[in-house]
Amino acid sequence: MEEIPNGTVHLMVTSPPYYNAPFDYPGLFKSYDEFLGLMKDFAKELYMKLAPGRIAAFVTDDMLVKGVKYPIVADITRIMMGAGFRYRDRIVWRKPEGYIRISRRSGVVLQHPYPMYFYPDNLQENIIIFQKGKFDYKYVRKLDPKIREASKIKIDEFQKDKWYLTVWDITNVLPLKGRLEKGIAAFPEEIPRRLIKLFTFVGETVLDPFSGSGTTTKVAKELGRNSYGYEIDLELKPVILKKIGYSPHPLTDDKIEIKEREDVRRLRTFLQKRVRKQKSVTKKHKAIEVKTYQRNDEGIRELSSVAGEEVVMPLDIRAKEQPKYRKNWKARLEWVNAGTRALVSQLIERVESELPEVFHVPKHRWCYFYKGRSQRLESLFAVLTITKQKLHIRIGVDPSKFIDMNNITKPYKRWFFKTREQERDFSINRPEQLDYALELLQQAYSLTR
């Protein structure tokens, strides 16, 4: 970071690439030692660039890669303290349950309800905070009163959103159709917004050395702070420029300087190809999971792996098939795998947030969606039912007015919508299918009286 004079950065906020994360950075680093070597070199340089007493914040978490759990949080803490920083705080960023990345780890217990099969789904990340020495609070008193007043933290916001706790409940960047950060592991704007307000004054300088889509730079600009952003992937340049509102003919006094160095690389296409390959392999393995077993002296050994470990079942325990029929919605949710449960949560959440006056009612083995709180058949526009790995959605629509561009719906017997001209059915099993499912549900909703 030779472009930055030493001692001039007032806050560093970043999320370094998670070590070989299977669905973000597969194979980016040759080894974990290479990743740690990068972090060691960076910590030394950051210590020089940061002003005395100022803050460095990392958004990161431990990483599970091919069945091995890497202690990234502990190792970054050790590296930063070794470079001379003080360990100041750790904040847990907790995400909503419905929006966690589906790992299917917790589903192992549902399949084998015995000790030693537990693998939790992760819905949190860490924000670890370090400080270069101690801050001289005389600096605050010497500031221009206008700057000090403009930087004042709003107490109502501080208390309402509970910034004072070591757990921050913030929704992560959702996989919505057409979003600017598609294919990029971006963190939500609320994280740098809070950190910038809590640790810098207006006009000071913020650094993000792993810029990604440019979230930190965008927020710093909006809050009247200067910023430096570094990104090695040249393919992200258009995304960053669009996010920060760059124009060769700006209408404001903001100055944006872009410099391309010789060590720039093109990574996004390469990484996305690996991600697609990773998903393809996952699907192939998924097809043989829980079907192939081998008997030996220890018991029955599954040949497929769960969370990277072979699963051994005692001899007196067989791979029991869960009953296909469950009598109520709650029991059915417990029966399906973790991925299906998360998909159900996302669908219900989005239906209720994107369609006004929607009321959902679990009945028997199904979940009914009504237009308004009247539970009359005329108000029913969709019914959700679930199997172990899929969501089946039934909608009642007038075929002459209904448009299915992707041709995924099919006629179904008039079971739920007895007074409708036509009942149609479709299924989804992946989060990326939610956008089109919502389009079909919106049509059904609009065609319902």
C-alpha cells in the first residue's frame, strides 16, 4: 500500500477472502500457510499506515474446507497482536435464521438422532477489533467544533439498534435477482456504517485493503469520510465504480482517483467456474448420500461423507427411513433436511414482505397463503407443501391470464382450489429459484379477489 503515507489511516474495515471458501474462493490459496503468510505481511504494513490509537476491524469467521475446520479468527488475532496491535473487542454479527447459507450440517441429527452426529449450521460471523496503541482523547477536544458536532453519534440510533451489545443482528446481503454483488461475498453496508460512525470523525480516512464490491468505500463516501480501497481482481472494477457512483464528469466536488497496478489479476471468472464445478460435485455426492453403506466390525459405515467426516453407525442401528407421511406442518418441518427448512423460511419471509396483506396459515401437512386475513377459499392463492428436499407450490389461476415464461408449472388435480378453473403445481429446491417462484406467486396473488 505504497500509495498511502504512513500514519494517515484512521480506520481499517475489511473482510479478507475467507480461506478457500467452497462457494466463494475455492482453491484461491495453495495452502493455509500461504493465507496466513498474506495476513502476516498485511498486518505489518497496516501497522505503519494506521494512525496512533486508531482501529482495525476484520469481518471474518472460521472456515470449513473439505472437512477441516480452520481457526481463522484465532490466527488473525494472533497475527495482529504479533504485529504490535492491541486486541480491543469482538462483536458477533448474527444473521437471520431464514437467510443463512445452507450447509445441511444440522440435518445429520435428523437423519441419525444419536450422540456424535451433531454439526451446527452457522448463522454468525465475527467482527474482531484491534487498536494501534492507545487513543489520545485530547485529539477530540482540539477538533473544529463543527467537525465534532457533525461526527456526533445519534443516541436514539445507538440504543434502538443496540449498538452497545457484543451481538449485532444484521441481515446479510440477500441473493436477490439482478443485485450488483452477484457472485461476490459482500458484507452488508450496515457493518461499515456502524464502525465508521463509532471510530472516525468527518473528513478522516478509512481503508479497505480487500475492497471486493466496494461497500466500505461507498459508505465512507456517504458519511463524509475519505477512503482508500484496494482490490486485486480487475473484473470487479466495473462493480466498484458503479457502487460508488463514479462518473468521468461528476456533478459534485468528490474526487475519485483510480490506479491500476501491474500486479492486478482477473479472478472472478476463474473462481465462479470453480464454484459451479463445486456445486456440480455436491449434487453428484448428494445423489448417493445415505444409500451406500459398508458393514465392518465397528458397525455400518456410510461411504459418503458428512461435513467431511465418515459417519459410523453402531451395529444395532440401521439407516432408518423416516416415515413419508407426517400428520402436521410442524412435524413435517422437523422431518425435512436443513436446506429445505431454510428455503421454507426464505419463501415465507419474502412472500410476506413483497406481497401486501398476505396471511399464511399452517394446516395439517400444508401451509396456506391467503390474500387478507379472511380464510375463505376465494382468498386462497397458494398452498405450500414439502418433501425432504423440495418445496411444492400449488397455485389456482385462470389459465387465460396466467403467464409462465420458464414453463415450470404443470396442471394438477383440483385438490385445494375446487372452485378455480385450473390448479397448477411447481417445485423448487434451491435459493436461486426463489425469484421466479415469487413472480409466479405475485401473479396468483394479483389474480385472486
